[in-house]
Amino acid sequence: MRRRVLALSLLALVVAAVLVVGGLWARSRRRPPPAPVLMPPTLPEPANNAWPTLIRAATALDARSDEIDEAADRPWSEGSRETQRLLRDCGRDLKTAREALAQECLQPRPKDIAQLFPEPRSLRNLSGLLVVAGRERERGRDADGAAAAYADVLRVGTAVGRNGMVIHGLVGVAITAMAAADLERCVGSGGMTEKALARTARELDRAVAEGVKPDEAMAVEYVLQRKCLNDMAAGLQPPSGRGARKWIVGAFLVEPARRELDRNIGPTLETLRTPYWQPVPSPPVYKTTLCQMFTVQPQGLRRKWAQRDAVLAGLQAHVACQRYRLRHHALPPTLQALAPAFLQVVPTDPFDGKPLKYRCAGGAYVLYSVAEDGKDDGGTERFDTEAKRGDLIIWPWGRLTKPRPQANPPAPAVPNTSP
């Protein structure tokens, strides 16, 4: 009796093993579903692309990364011999980078999803050094030169995301944030000329018009992700193998990720195209192991890009207010008074779809976005990135990142009302 039970148990185990192995083999041999037809926008690379020159200059600064971070972390009004020495030592590379930024600068399309670094890190170092150079100009009372350096940071943030993947776009958003606080302070100091303000306005218009959109970056990433998964299935990229390991990797890792990627790409792009103030009933969520490794959840991308758009729109209105003040010796009563002479249209708050909030009283003004919660708190609260509540103040206290301590921050500009 015992022998019969043991034999039947062994037979059942053998049958189960055969079924499992056969299922894995059949699943690995099954053709994947056809990929959605998706052609991400491709920008034609200019004949004399200055991108390689920019990258060489930025990479040359990698060895000074710690010094650049230390200089950028100092209060903007605090000079030091170390900062001046750093700018002298890096002067040639900084000049080369700025000359490249003055030309047509376009990132080539990545050919592989692993093609991420070291360029984003190097460009961040370059942007930090440009911010330090702008502050040095500001301390020397050269507001126009400082604004030009901060505008170059905006150019870097615009260039790094174009033709790139989501990681490049996020780096571009972060680089834009590096210059935002310094540029808004410089513009609000009242020391810039009309010519410099007009040049800054054009640079902001360019950043808004040419800045990469999240759905464009995700479309590029999808094409490269699918290529990577196909290479994994063919054993060209790890995790790979032969025999049973290849079947297991294909059945339990690659194939589920490929199906989830194809199933979600359409809803993902639609979610990213939806304005932040319009709710998305059921945004796609990536759950497979490989998709979680490669893909940023779309809701987080919407929030990051909405923050960037709010800051750029606020800076546009901020510059226009200062140009109005110089011409009319008074602040504009409303943002509508700035169009069309100083603004083509009144900037929209990406968090509620309405015009940015502006309040003018006592020779000063407050300019802010309602931020993530969509509630107008009167411009009295600082936007809290942790609690996701409060307003995002563009002027006079606005920050995308945690503000650094500043010695004697300048007061908002008071218009000259004398005849």
C-alpha cells in the first residue's frame, strides 16, 4: 500500500513538473503582442550642433564637483576667496560652455536606455557653476551680467531634455529650478536695465516654448524600453541565460513587463497630456518588476512638470511687472495690464487653469501659484513639498527647493512714482 502511494506521489510530481516546464516553454515560444505604433517627435540635429562642445566643457568640471556644490550652498550675498579662485580656475571651461549655449545646442537622441550618465551629472555641475558666477556678478552690482548667467542655466535646462528620456527631462526640470530663485531675486532687485529685462523675457519665452513635455520624454523612453526588453528576451542583455533560465526570465520577467508596457503606454501618454488641474480617474500604475525599475509613475511626472511650468510662468509675469515699472514708474494694477505690451497672454497657473495670482499694495506685489492643493491661501504660506499644501510664492519669497539662508535678502522693488 505504501509503495503504491509513494509511486502515485512521484508520478504526480513528475506530471506537475512536465506541465510547468511545458507551460514555460510554450510561453517563451509565444510571440509577443504587436507593439503600439508610436513615433516620438524627432528634432532635426543642426549642422553645427554645439552639444558635443557643451558636454566636453561640462565634463571637464567633474573633478571640481565638490567645490562647486560648496560654493553653490553658500548664501548668495556671501563672497569668498575660494569661490573667486574656483571661477578663475574654471574660467576657460565656463567660457567655452557659454559660447556653446549661445549657438544651437541639441542633445542627440539616445540609442539605448542605459545611455544616461555621466552627462546629466556633468550638466548639473556646469549649471551650479553658472549660478555661482551669476551671484558673483550680482555682488559686484552687475545685475545684467548676473541675469545673463542665470539665463544660461535656463538654456542648459532646456537643452538637456530635448530628444531625451524621462531622466533627461527630470534633470532639465531640476536645472531650471537651480536658477529660478536667483533669477527672480535678480529681476526683483530693480537693478536690471530694460534691455536686460527684455532679453530675460525672450529667454523665458524660449524655455516655455522649447522645454520638453513629459509625454514627449515618455514616448522616447517607451521606444528604448521596449528595445531593452526585446534584447533581454533574446539574451543580449542581462538578466539573460540559456535553457531553463532563459525560459524563466522570459516567462516571469520580460514578457509580463513587455505586456504591461504595451498596455499602459497609451493611457500613460494621455495622463501626461492632461492638465494638472483636471483629475485623472484611473491613472496607470506600473507593477511588474522591470517596469518599476525603468518607468517613473505618471502622476509623479505630472507634478514635477507642473511645478516647473508654474515657476516659468511666474518668472515671465515677474519680468513683465518690472518692465512695466521701468516704463510707467508704477506697478501694474493687474496682470491683464501687462498684455500685450509685455506679455502675449497672461500666464496660466498649471495647478488650477486660471491666471496666476497677483496682488499689489503699498508699492510692492505678491505673485504666486495655488500649487498642488489647488487652493488659494492668499499668498501667505510657503509651498510645502512634503505636506503638498500651501501656495508656491514666485515673488518675493518663491522657491522650488528648500531655500538657503540668505544674509540681508533684498526687499521687493518700490516703484519710483515721482514725475
